[in-house]
Amino acid sequence: MKAAVYYETGAPDVFKYEDVPDPHLFPQGVLIRVEAVSIEGGDTLNRGGGAMAGRPHIVGYQAAGTILEVGSEVGDLKPGQRVVTVNAFGSHAELRVVAARTAWPVPDGMDIRIAAAIPVPFGTAHECLFEFGRLKAGETVLVQAGASAVGIAAIQLAKQAGATVIATASSEARLAKLTPLGLDHGIDYARADVAQEIMRLTGNKGVDLVVDPVGGATLPSSLASLAYRGRISLVGNAGREPQKVDVSSLMPGNRSLTGVFLGAEIATDRVHDNIQRLIGEVAAGRLSVLIDSTYPLSEAAAAHAYIESRKAVGRVLLIP
Ligand SMILES: NC(=O)c1ccc[n+]([C@@H]2O[C@H](COP(=O)([O-])OP(=O)(O)OC[C@H]3O[C@@H](n4cnc5c(N)ncnc54)[C@H](OP(=O)(O)O)[C@@H]3O)[C@@H](O)[C@H]2O)c1
């Protein structure tokens, strides 16, 4: 098969488009022909400096396609079915094998490119808001990096749950694309101090919950934006900076900072079933997936470079 591979981590130009051996099916796995690869935020971080499963390495968490073959122990999926799949690596290829547990059937009529972009961002946002963030109707949420895929999912899910939703992004133009998703207030963090704006918008109360996929220099503004008993779901390192924070404001305000990692629970019944439900919500039109652009798989380097230019709002896809 063809794949976008690299031999060393680094800038987007580490990608080479090469012939590599087909992946091996295992008894609990499914082999799919990939039809759409959703480039996840973690894929760019992994390409930049993450672990490699081998040399060459095929990066990538999320891709959708059609099942070609199922392992001997797989009972609930069958060849010909369309699925969206998640794994620690291997999406940037014409074929991939994943555990059946992390493959979700795609509803009839759903565009495979939309399906490709659902499980990780929506599953993660749901964990940040509800499982770990304990969000309740009437509360106020700050979504840092609102124009990220996790942010786009979090804005919609928080709004559906009856929260007031505030989000940050690096420009007004990026924020404008979030308003139709249910955003109540946008903060252009290139121009305004986030915590000061939050205090102004909330009458000095602060927000009940922050979803922070950026960390680094952003995390202090998340801490400074919290209300009494406020919570932070820290879910990423999009800022690519060391996580050094002063947590002294947590204790006097009964506040909390919780790490969230979807991968640790994605194979549980709870999360597996929730992701299938979220796919259904998108199919029913109650949640939206934003697709920014598509590139051929052979142009993975250009697609990654475009994402790192921070012009995309919504997913950039690779099509084998
Ligand atoms: N823990 C988990 O289970 C889990 C699951 C999914 C994702 N994540 C993590 O969550 C983060 C977001 O993922 P995603 O897929 O939503 O990302 P994405 O769609 O690629 O968006 C990332 C956004 O982060 C913002 N950003 C801030 N500082 C940045 C920097 N120095 N370089 C690049 N972008 C920067 C940019 O928006 P602005 O320009 O508007 O600031 C960018 O659009 C990633 O770190 C990812 O690894 C974690």
C-alpha cells in the first residue's frame, strides 16, 4: 500500500509518500480501505516529536473507510461496512488495521469525510465537559482554542447542555466562524487579556469550567478565569510549551485542575457507546462537523504545514 511515512520526527517536510507493507490483521481487528483521514491535533504534535512505532512510522489517530476483512474473533462488524476508526497511529495510509473496539459504524447517507472527523474531537470534548468537567445547565464555560476541532465540538456540546459559552481564538476572523455553532462571546486573545475579559463578561464572577487544549502560556489565563469552585479540564498541549503553572489560586477557591485523556477510556463501553451516540447526533443534524479543506494523501506535508499556519477552522482531511 501507499502511505505518508517519516523516518525521523520534525517539520512537515519529513513526510515521504512511499510503498510500505500492508498491515497485518489480528483476531480482534478490522482491516479497512481508508477513504478519508482526519488530521488530528495530536498527529501534528506526534510528527513534530512524538514516539515512533517503527521506521518508517505511519502517524495518525483517525480515519474512516470501508471494511475489507474482519478478524476471526470479530462478531459485530462485517466486510463492506463503512466505519470510522481510531488507533494510536496508522491513519495516513491506504489501508489500516485497528481493534474492532475502536471502529464505529457510519450511518447510511453520512459523508465519509464528516464521519472521519467525529470520534476524537467530539468524544474528547464530551469527556472534558461532562465526565470530568461536571458541567450543569446555567453554568458558564470558557473554551480555549475555540477554533480547534476539540473546541468546535465543546462549544456545541456545552451550548446544547444549556451553558453560556465563551471561546478564545487568535483572530476575530476565526471567532466569527464559531458564532453559528452557539458561541455567546468570543475573545481574540491576540488583542485582549483573556482573564480580564472573562471577569468583565461574568461580572467578576469567573467561569465555572474551562476546557483548555493549549496548556503552556494559556493555562495561567485559564486558572485566572475561574469562579469559586471552578474546574479546568486540561486536555492538550497545542501551545507546544512546557506546562509550568502556579496552582496557588486553586486551594482558596476550592478550584480544581483535572487532566483528561480520551485514549485511556476510549475502549470502555461508556465511551465507545457515547461516541456512537455522538456520530448519530451529527447524522441527525444536531451537531456539526466543520471541514476546512482536503488534500491528497500524497500531499500530507502540505496539509500538515497548512494546519500549522493556523489558518484552518475545522478539519483538514487527507484523501488516499
Ligand atoms: N487528551 C486527549 O484525550 C486529547 C484528545 C484530542 C486532542 N487532544 C489535544 O488537544 C489539542 C487540540 O487538538 P485538536 O485536534 O482540536 O487541534 P487542532 O484542531 O489542530 O487545533 C489546534 C488549535 O490550537 C491553537 N493553538 C494555540 N497555540 C498553538 C500553537 N503554538 N501551535 C498551533 N496551534 C496552536 C490554534 O488555534 P488559535 O490559532 O485560534 O489559537 C489551533 O487551531 C492538541 O494538543 C491535541 O493533542 C487531546
